[in-house]
Amino acid sequence: MSAADIVTVIISSAALLISGGTLWWTINRAQREEPKIEVTGVVGVGLSGDRPDDPYWEFSVYVTNTGNRAVTIEAAAWQLMLPGKSSDVRVTGKVIDDETPLRLDANDSRKWVFTSPLRGSHWQGSSGRPAVTYIARPTWRERRLNVGATRDKFGASQTLTIPPDWA
């Protein structure tokens, strides 16, 4: 093996190490820049002080930005999976349209509450989960196709139940 071959091996090995390090750095940076949010929710049944004979569902959505970068929230809702239905139903409130898009800074949180008439036991036994749509960093494919980079984040699923004497 000549001196030229040894130099070639050293240079190509150095180039391989540098390109591997660059790939690792790019992937690591992209993961750090991705928004990190936590979504939780509570569903319950309430009574209005004005009309105690008119119970309603109350859906709460809590969003916390657990990352170190700001994130923009486009929508918040409760996604209900009704028995016997092929599609999901989203429960939102009128207030959310006026407040979104909403910017959540690092370690900031926000709560939304939506209400809906109880309607007997129409939603009884349905499962639901809080849902938030936020703007994320677009992937290379989204940039190439010139489409938006929105993502949905869901909280834990819950079963809607009402007291037996209210049904």
C-alpha cells in the first residue's frame, strides 16, 4: 500500500465521520425544534344556575407547552366517537374561533371550556378525547408540496357518563 493510498483512506474516513456527524446534528436539531405540547381534558355534566332543570355537558381542554419554543395553536375541541357512527364529531365553542390562532410561549398553558345541551342520553357511553391542532415545522415533503404543516395532538380518551337519574 503506497503513501497515496493511505492518505486517500484517511481523507475518506474523515469525510465519512464528518458527514455522519452532520446527519446526527441535523436530526437532533429537528427533534429539538419540534413543538412539544401536552393535552389533557375533563368532561362532566353541569347545571346552570339560571335553569337548574336544564343540564349540559361541559368539555374542558387544557394545553401546556412543555417545550422550550413557542407554539401556535390553531384549534381546540373535543373529539367524540359516537356508537354506531362512522365519523367523529368535534365539539367546539364560539369563543375558540375568536381566540385562535393563539401563541403559547414556553411553559405557558391555556384552558378552553365548551358546553353542549345534555339531550337526554344521546352521548351516553360515547368515548371522547381532547384534541388540539397546532402549527409544526413543515417536513421536507410538505415544503415541496407547499402544504400546511399542522398537526393534531390528542389527550387520553374518556367515556361520557351521566348520573342515572338524569338520563
